Amino acid sequence: MRLLLYIYFLFNFIFLTSCEPEKKQKKEEEEIKDPEYSVIGYPTKETVEDMFEEMAYHGATQAYLWGTVVLVNDTWRQVNLSVAGPLDFVTYNTLEEKYNTITSNLNTPYMLAFPNLSETGPLILEVPAGPTGGLLNDIESRNIGDIGLTGPDQGEGGKYLILHESWEVPENHNADFIYRAKTNLIWVGTRILTSDDEEVQKLQKAHKIYPLGQKPETNVVSIGNKVFQGWQPEGLAFWEAIHRVVQEEDFPPEDRYILQFLERVGIEKGKEFKPSIQQKKILRKAASHGKAMAESLSNGRRFLITPYYNDGTKWTVHYGGLTNANHVNVNGMKEFDGLVSYCWEAFSVSEGMMQDLIGAGSKYLATYEDQHGDWLNGSFTYELDIPANVPAEKFWSFIVYSQATRTFIENKDRKPGLSSKGNLYQNIDGSFTITMGPKRPKGVPKTNFLYTNPNEGWFAYFRCYDPKKAYYDKTWRLPDIKRIK
């Protein structure tokens, strides 16, 4: 009898306790039950209005992410056009001239031109022989092709014919190479890879870009002391810039879906941008949230497999989740997250940077965290121990950028980085110790110190120019940036 009672009570206990999770789940489902959006199968009038507003907002946030990719190019385009024409090359040679450009390097002179193929027709680009490395991108950051040492001319120079992808190849063009673009708005940029100032100027002046059949005349203009902002605009200014680009560009069919999102918030080809009060509210909110999304993609990289080493160190491949320069993976899927991640903080996508070239091109590593996984903060002091025998045939550099602007950090002595070209103090074992912080600690050589700004986030790029085999096989490894007391 006792056994039967025991079994009875045990059964009831198990039954009742097993019902508890079901009751809890049912209660939770009731608590999060969607409000009534419809009656007799139709959406209510309030639902229709609310959903249109939601669609406008969600579409605008996606358009913002797409727009960061477009505007990283157009922002620099507007800087160029403020001092020169679309077929003029503008040079950025000195540190001061490059100070507000997005994640630029310290040591190599830049030159850029921003043609509009709808205005020029087929273009001829003349690249001189010599130590240059450049590329062509379209307004959506697709690589059109590389030029110079990493291009098909391999540093021997040559003529390039540049066409829109919809055009036929003209007869008697006499070009050595043909490149096709998906958009009309494109840009040509190159770096001069020599420290000889006379050779830099000679090579820059030898670059020509002109419409097919016309005289090869190109102006080379210095940006000089022009004050400009090199990163994407914010707030409504972001959308005003997008509206301007939409008026100028006929995007390829695969990207025109984004134009539907833009129409919902008052951005339409052939029409003025006069957003309503409600549209402005949506646009401001989408810009704020879109920016946070772009920053999260760029810095958090949750969905992007980018660590360079497999030992838990924080250095990542700087181009994020991109597997090729046209950002379409082997399955035909557009690498949208990877593209936004990259273009939020960087400018230009090249074939060369995706290739493992020994003794040519350059490789970048990026880091945003210290050894503990905390964001790099200008209020604290850090060290980076760079091992001996850095695998770079030409030189290496270490540069600190502001997280807010993605440009050189505006520190007290306007020295945002260091390189092996400088007079650095070298340790007995051949390594280098770089220190970063708001105040230089005692005993730290001035040559090896970089100031940071309190309460300002920062990140760093480590660049190897003409990388050696040890970079790729990882027999040489860069350790984490370490926070010190």
C-alpha cells in the first residue's frame, strides 16, 4: 500500500512540475502577443500608416549602409572637384595635405582624378613606367582594375582604355589594356612608391587621363592648404549628398532596389529633395541608427571572419569580410556586410590588396582592442612590441586613427604614426617598442611615442610594404597592443 501511495505522489509531482514550463511559456507568449493589426482580415487604417512609416525607416537604414559605401568615394570626389576639374589629378603628398583623408598612410604620395564617363565618353589613361601602384574604382567601391606594379602593366607603364560596361570597344583605340566600369562615376588613384621628391613630381606629371581621340593634356594640382572633411557627412547632410549622387548616376540593375527605399523618404531621380517633417524625422533616426550599425560592423565584426592569427590575438585583416575586389563571393552573394565594414573606415578596393604578393604591393593589419578585448582608449597608456625582422622589403608603418573620423588622430604634436623610415630607437634584439598614451612615460624615447587624446577611441593599422614570405606563412607574428599601468 505504501508503495502505491509513493508511486501516486511521485507521478503527480512529475506531472505538475512538467506543466510549469508549458504554463510559463504560454504566459510569456501572451505577454509578447502582437497587437491587433487587422479586422476582418484587412489591416486597420492605423496599421497602414504605421507600416508605411516602418517601411520607410527600415528601408532608410539599409540605404544608409549602402550610402556609406557610395559616400566614402563621393566625399573625396567633392574635395577634388573643389580645387580641380574631373579630368585633373589632385595630389596629396605631405602629411598635412593628407591629414583629413580617411585612413591614409604616412609615407606615400597620392594622386586622384574623378571622371564622369557619361560626360567624357571612352577615356584613355596613360600610366608611366616606374614605382607606382594604383587602381580604378566605381562609385560603389567596385574595383575596375589595378594599374602600375600590381596592374597588368606591372610597373612598365601603358595605355588603358576605360569604358562603361554597356559600350562597345571603339576601333583604333591603340590602348594596351581595356577596363570596364559598371557606373559612370569612377575614380583613378595611384601612389608614388619612391622617397625621391624629384621622381615623385616627374611620375605624377607623367600620368594622363583624357577622352579618346583628344589631346593628352592633364593638369596636376596640389590640394595645398585646402581645409576639408574626408569622411562621410552625418545627419541630413548625408541624405543631401546621396540625393546629389542619385541625380548624377545610373546605377547597375542589381543595385537599383535601393532607389525604392530612397523614394520612400523623398530622394528620387529628377526631383528636388524636399523632405516633409515626418520624412526628416525618419531620415535623422535612420542616419543615427545606420551609423551605429556601420560602426558595429566595422569594429565588432561579429559576422566577419577576419582574425589574421589563430591564437586569439586581436589583429584582423583590414578589409573585413570581403573575399574579392568586386565583393561578390563564390556563391554569387554580395558581401554587403563586409563592404560596409570596410568602407566605413577605408577608401579604395584593389585586386592587389586581396592577393598574397611576395615582394610587391602592401598588406595591412588593423586592431581596435587591447590584449583583454577592451576598446583602445586615449585615456590609457599602451605598448606594442614589434618583433625584429619585420617582413617588409620596402618599409613598415604603424598609424593611429581617430575612431570618430577614421582619419589621422589629432594629437598634440600632430604625429599620428611611426615607420621604419624614421629614426626609431631599436632594442638590442632588433625589435621595436612603440608606446601610445596621453602622457609620455619616463624612459620612453620621444621617437617611439605617440600621443593619444583622453576619452577618445582610436584604432591602428600596421602596414607592410612589399611583404615577404614570413608575413604570409605567419612565422613572423605581431602581438597585441597591451595596456600598461
